[in-house]
Amino acid sequence: MVRLLVTYMEQVEPPHGAALSPPVAGARIAKESPDAEDYLQLYHCVGATLQWDERLRMPMNELSTFLRSPSTALYILRHDGQALWLCEFDGFGEREVELKHFGLIPAAQGRRLGPYLLDWSLRAIWSDRPDRIWLHTDTNDHPKAKSTYERIGFKSYAEAWEEFPD
């Protein structure tokens, strides 16, 4: 087991101001429903350095069911046809929506694509009028994760040391 400091954050209203513009010409975001194998390939590319493993541990039939569920919203940012970024929500269409996974493949970092995708995806989720969107981030996540979430309107509501499988 590994012990991590987990910060729970929530957003109770949509992002304010104008939507962010694409920072890179040709960057496109779409709500997608990839099959389990394509999803896992992107999930691994994005999450390997962050030690993401939740979806890797899911049996393929459960993952396929999750990906096809109407409560799953998966936004993927592509540039020149290549998937660069993943933003995954669980609970779409419900009162509370969880931002489960948000990350960029390492080769595409540093071009302001993350804030753009996060802003775009949150506005899409808020268009369905949930009461709140929540997430958790931990000490394994990117060092700028918490400040990125705070800049777009998330507020911390709890912190706790938790144990996760190693």
C-alpha cells in the first residue's frame, strides 16, 4: 500500500467569463465513446507517469460497460488526428458529477492545452445543470494539478491521508 495526501475539490457553478480559445491551431475537442482497447491505450499514455491504474485494473467487460454508460462523458482533445488529452466524467446527467481523470500525454505538455480542455469540458458538463462537479487530486498527480483546478473555480473541501494499492 502507498499512502497519499488526497485533496477533495468541488465546483458549484460554471466557469465565469468567456470560454478559452484553442491555444494551438487545429486543436479539436469532442465527446467520444472509444472502445475499451483504444481508451486503455490513451489512458496509459496519459496516466503512466502519474501512476494511474484504476481503469487498468478493471475487467474488460466492466470497462466496456462503463464506457458505454450514458453517465460517462469522455472528452478527448486531438491535434492533427492524434489524441493528446483525456477528460473523463462519471455521473453525467446526475446532480453530482465526478471529474475522474484529466491528463495530457507528456509530449504535449506546456502548450496551454490542459486549461483549454478543462474549461471546454466543464462548460459542456455544466450545460446539463448539475448541482456540483467534484474531484480528488493527490500527491501523485502533476504538481500544477491543484492550482489548475483552483484557477478554474474549484475549491478544496477536504484533505485526508489515504492508502492505495501499490
